[in-house]
Amino acid sequence: MLKKFKCVEGCSDCCINREYFPSKEFGKIGVLLLPKEKKMIEQLAETMNVNVKILPRIGVGTSSNDSSPKSILLYQLMGIDRDGNTCPFLGTDGQELSPHGGAPCTIYDQRPAACKAYPLVSIDPTISTLDSKCSYCVSTKDNMVCNLGLSNEIKALSEIMISTCVDERTQLWRYATNVGDPSDGKMLPEGWIKVQAT
Ligand code: SF4
Ligand code: SF4
């Protein structure tokens, strides 16, 4: 029988650890932001006096001859540590904790859809597939759970999927962030890389 997902007590890993994606050369990615969320995050940061760095993530265009995208499909909120880790909105002073005992999100009610969706990565009518890097999956050695209690995650992931739907003629660019630990080796310079030829 499928288990029900529950955050690991005291865990904040998904607000701290950032990964190299799609490979180390592209640098570490940040928290995915939909275009409409970029402005909201910038305003929150200004109000709360928090420094944020937001980079483009995915660009789109129609011509394979273009050297850069015509518009930006997705942005990303970069981590504050030198190696790209740690969300700028993570409360790290230890005075308050999240309901499961981890460090709290200081913009919880207004957090991006990507944070609301995590750790969900795909939706099925009854089974949810989770990101295998989530500490729950690491501890249970399983990334399949039942959908019970995941309605908010399902709604947020659906919103992201609808917002990022493009047809097969769309030309895609990925933004290399040049963010990561110098000891991890060579990275691409910051900028757009065409990732899909039409
Ligand atoms: S979603 Fe996963 S990684 Fe994030 S706090 Fe919960 S258990 Fe930890
Ligand atoms: S916005 Fe909040 S939930 Fe999202 S990564 Fe940052 S601290 Fe975590």
C-alpha cells in the first residue's frame, strides 16, 4: 500500500540545497519563478529589506537563427551562499520553526508555486511521484506516495505545467548561471545557451 507523504522532522533541505542543472557546466539553479512571481518577489524583498538575485532560467523564441530568446518563460531566485545554496527568505535565526520543526519560510503564504509544489514532480490520478532528492524519499528509499494531503502541491504543479506549456516549434534557451562551488570545476560563463534546435 502506498504511503502518505510527510516532511522529515526538522528538515529544511529543499530551501537550502541547490543543484547543478542540467549539468555542472550550467551552474546551480535557483528557485523557479513564473514571470508573474518575479515582481511579487522583488516587492517582498524590498519591503522586508532582503537582498535577492533573480536570474532568467528558460527563454523562448521562434527562430533557430536567433542568438538569444525573444521572451523569458521562467526566472529563478538564486541562493545567497557563495556556492549557490540557501534561499534568501529562509529564516535562519533559529527563533521560529516551521510546523515540522525545520527553519521557516518567511514568505510562506506568498511563496512561489515551485515551493508550494515541492516535492511533487508528476501527477497521476491516485499516485504522486516525488523528487527522489527530497529527504523523505532518501529516508524511505521510495518516491511514490498516495495523493492524500497533496491537493495544494498538485494545484501548484498544475499551474506551473500550464504556464510552461510550449509547442514543439518553440526554440528554447537555458540560462547558465555561473553559480557554484569553485572546487566543483569549470562552469559556463553566465548567459543564454540554446538547448533545443527546431
Ligand atoms: S519537502 Fe522534503 S526536503 Fe523539503 S523539508 Fe520536506 S522532507 Fe525536507
Ligand atoms: S521561498 Fe520559502 S519555501 Fe521557497 S525556498 Fe525560499 S524559504 Fe523555502
